[in-house]
Amino acid sequence: MSERKSRDFFARDEETQKEFLHYTWCNQCMASDLGMTHPVEYEIAGDVFIEGACAVCGDTVTTELQDDDESSDEQ
Ligand SMILES: [Zn+2]
């Protein structure tokens, strides 16, 4: 089993935090971008995840982060 390492979600800048809290997918609601509350960030085997509670139904939602923060320059 891979070890789960905690990371500090609140160390991210405010804009980034807002984005992650907004862009979610909830398996319970079967809908995206409902938002999450109580975010917790952690890392498993080099992959970074943000886990929180769906703002609508309260079920656990998990967002897997793609790569690092700087790789989003697609224009
Ligand atoms: Zn939900």
C-alpha cells in the first residue's frame, strides 16, 4: 500500500483554492462543479489529491490534480 502524505491545501494561493473548490465531480450527484467544503490535500505515490465534502449532498468528492501548477499554459 502506498503511503498517504498530507499536504497543506491552504498554502496554495486563494485563486487556486477557489478553483479546486469549485471544479469537482460528485459520484453521488453525478454532476460536476457543485463545489466542495472541508478540503484536505494529500499525496499518494506522487499523485496529488484534494478530498472534501460535496457542497450539495455532503458525500466525499476527490479531485486528482494533473501534474504541477505551472503546466497549464495552453494558449
Ligand atoms: Zn453530491
